[in-house]
Amino acid sequence: MSNLRTRASCSGFSLGPPLVALILFVLLAVLLIQLSGKDKAPTSRAATAAPQPVQNIPLPPPASLSLEESNHIAIYQRVSPSVVSVANNALRRAGLFGFQVYEVPQGAGSGFVWDRQGHIVSNYHVIHEADALSVTLTDGKSYDAQIVGVAPDYDLAVLKIDAPEPQLHPIHPIHPGTSRDLQVGQTVLAIGNPFGLDTSLSKGIISALNRSITAMTGQKIDAVIQTDAAINPGNSGGPLLDSSGRLIGVNTAILSPSGTYAGVGFAMPVDTVMRIVPQLIQKGHVSRAGLDAQLLPDYVTQRAGITGVAVFAVPPTSAAAAAGITGITRTPSGDLVLGDVIIAIGAQPVTCLDDLRAALERFQPGENVRVQLERNGQKRALSVKLAEVQ
């Protein structure tokens, strides 16, 4: 050992323990750096490589329309040009002593073209108390409208616009269907202008049939269609269609605490519309079949414990008088004696005035009907020729 230290010392360089440790540390650090560079090199090349283009993955073909959807589209395209917007305007004078008059909108609804002569069908409550009316077609053109006839007891009205023939010619009046053979559960479509949103389509079903609603006049309207198709303010007067696009009703009212769609809407049946509208166009009013007799109010007969419709008076020259119907008479002592009480028309029982009106709706003026009467506990039947009443 002494010789080794002597030779190292003679060379002028001494390898002590600290120097050896330093050399080993430097060598280890270089080795680690080289190893680290080898591991990172592939990652670095991948990071700097050009991005690979994304392959175009073919998308599936768009879903084809179902037969039902295609049918709805075809109905809308065919019928919507016949649906119009009806604006109800009131005339207001500017100031207390002003001379200038303004038209102020006070309501709006829907309607539809009845024929190419420019007749428009809508609801009576849509045009009620209007000073001026205008009808807007689907192309955006508006025309002043005149009232041809109204049937308040049926909530129906007919208007007329003087649009040029070329303007109305492309519009096809809606083909009428029937309402007597409708079934609960049938698909229905409603087209109208809810909240002023023109020619909107909604879909639903017939929820019920033979409902009764009350007209503005207080009269009961029978045989009304109930639907869950979305009907909102502005839909009134628009058409209710079946799945073939035929007219089956005129949207009339909704049942809603909030005044908007709640799933219960009503439409006048087309069989009633087809009977009323031609009369309004021809005569301006509705002619109904009646007995031409004065009848007692229901509350009077009910207080007397009578079931049926009591006859108050019969004109001497009427068909009812000729048939032998009598009303209330007075005895020599001044006492009133009840006359005939109507208990049935044909085979349909009558318990109140609404029943009588509904029974007579099935007949036309001039027809003979069998009227069942009761007086003093005795029942009898007479054949009566119905009169024309308004």
C-alpha cells in the first residue's frame, strides 16, 4: 500500500475518497440523462408529427316520414290556404269632440272559405259587436268583410269579402264530411290562428260526442264534438278536420280555468253547419221548425211540479190550434186552468224547453210530427204540421 501511494504521489495526482465519489455521481447523472432522452424521443416525435386527417364516417340516411306524417303534411298543404284570420274592429272617436274616427281591434279569430264567391264561415262570438270586420288570407292580403247572416243560437256567422276571382280561384273550399258517424278516438286536426299565430296546425282525437254547451244567447247547443286538439283563443271559427282532411266541425269554445288550452275543446258538428250556413247565405237568418205556440218558462212548470213543457197560448190561426193543442184558459170565476203539456216529440221524451228544441232540430218547417200531450192526467197524441220560426 505504501508503494502505491508513493507512485500516485510522484505523478502529482491523488485519488482520495471525495474525488472518487464526485466522479461516480457525474457518471451516474450522465447515464440518467441519456436514458431519459431515449424514453422521451418517441413522445416528442409524435407530438411534433402532422395531425392525421379524420376519416369521413358515413351517416345513416335521414329517417323517412311515416305514412301518418305524410298524410298530415298533405292535408295541411291542401286545407291551410282556405283558413283565414278574422279581425273584429270597433270604431272609436278621438276625444270627446273629435271628428276623426279610428278602428280599434277588439278581437280576432279564425274562419274558412266556404265557396269561391267569397263567403267566409266563422263563429258568431268572433264578430259580435263589431263595427268593422276584415279578413286576411294566407297570402297576407286583407279585405273588408260584410256580415251576410248570423245564427247566435248556434254560434255561427257567414261573412263575405269582395276579393278578385283570381285571388279566390286557387283556394279550394274544404270538402265537408259528416258528424253523425264520428267515433270517440278518431284522429282530428285543427287549423286556426291561436294568439294571432296564423295557420297553426294541431292534432288530437275526438274525446267525446253529443256534448252540450251554452251559446252567448243562453241557448243550449247540442250534439257538440269534444276534442283534445290544442284549441286556444284565436282558433274560434277555424275548421276541425278528420284524418282525410274533411270538415267535421267548426271550433267554437274551450273549457279552461286559465282561458288557454287545457285539453278540452268543443266544435260545432258539420251536420249542423251544413244545415245552417246555406240558410244564412240565402236568407241571412235561420228558419227553424216550431209548434207556433207560446210556452211557459221551465221555472214556472217546475214550481208547479210539472214534467214537460206547458203550453201558455196558441194563436187561433196556427197549425197547433188546428191540430187541437190548447193553452191555459180562464174559468168564468177567473181561475186559471192549465192546458196541454208536451211530454214527447215522436219517440223522444220532453222534460224541458231544451229537450223540445233538441227534438225539433231534427225536423224541417212544413213536416208533420207526432206530439204527445198530457192534460189532467190524460195522455193523447196529435199530428202537428211544424211552422217556420226564427
